Amino acid sequence: MLYEKNAHEKNYPASITKLTVALLVFEAIDAGQLSLDQPITAHESAFEGLSIYGSTAGIKVGEVLTVEQLLQCMLIVSANEACNVLAEAVSGSVAVFVDAMNAKAKALGCEDTHFANTNGLQDIQHYTSAWDMYLIVKSARTHPDFMTLANTRMAEIPATNLSAQRTYYTTNHLISTWRSAKYLYSGAEGIKTGSTSDAGLCLVSSATRGSLSFISVVLGSDR
């Protein structure tokens, strides 16, 4: 630990919630339950309860994308619907998957975390701490494909059964100048942004210099 401030304080995590989703998806892949190239159909149930103002990749009911493409939608442009589509693919329902998210957090030693959904939309029962999110990200980083996706600047999703080809750009200013050139850092490696009016600005990032890798978790920033 190089620096910490209120590391165990409970905060709303916004879209960095999706890192827990990614961890469970990669564990399902390791278990042989899913594969990155496996096609998944987006069912209507995956869109229930989602705010029309939330982050989206424009996925349609009945659209077929691969697990990898859904992960790209979730980690690169923070698509809320992609989280639920993946949750249903892993657990059969979003509710069961959220239970699995909480069980995984507990198994990793998280003491200040409770998830109420897959995407980080505001809920008073949905919170975490910087330390807990570090534990989650540390586990996720053990999956090589996780960091490849979390550090992706741009992804092209080929035409599907319901959509033309789409191009998505990362929301992370540390690794791309597409949205802003003010924060680019050559050593940065992902990982995930998040923001809501209640959660403030949140960022989980990492960097490597020589043989050392660092993880930074910031919650509740106002700038």
C-alpha cells in the first residue's frame, strides 16, 4: 500500500460494479461453462429495470453477440444491458447472478460491499469500498483476457442479426484521447470508469513500470 485515504469507507460504486461481473464471467469461462466466442442471445428480461438514461451499447432484444463482444460492450462503453445479458448467460437470471456477485465478494474478503444489481445504477443497498474493489480487481487481473479487454481503447463489433457494424471507444481518458487529451498517461493499463450523481466520479486504474504493477481505486470524486 503506497497511499490510502478512507479505504474502508462505504461508497456507491457506479459502473465499476461491472468489474465484478467480468470476474464472474471469466470464472465461468475457466470452468468451461462459457467461451469467448460463444454466441449469446439478448432476451427481453435482460432489459427490465434499466434506466433509459444509463450507459448502453444499443443492444436489441433478440440480438446475438458473442461473450467477448458483450464483454467489450460492458468494459469499453459501460453498457448496462450487456451486464444483464452476461448475467443471464452465467446464472440463468440476473437475481441469481447478483447473489453470486455478493458471494464472490465475501469469498474474497470484502467486508464493506453489497451488490443490488449488475451495472451500478443507483440503489442504497448497492455499495463497496476502495479496499474491497481492489480485492475484486486483483482477482480479476489474474485472468489475462480481462486486462486485454479492460485496456482496449476501441472495439469494432461486426454486424449482427439486428445491427450494422458498430465502433465503440473507451470512456477511460487515461488510455485514449478520443474523448479528452488532458489525462493520457503512457503507462496506464485500463481498467474501468464509473459515475452517477450519487456516486460521483469513480475510477479503477492500473499501471506498470518495470516489474512493478500498481492498482488505483478512486471513489466519490467530484472532479
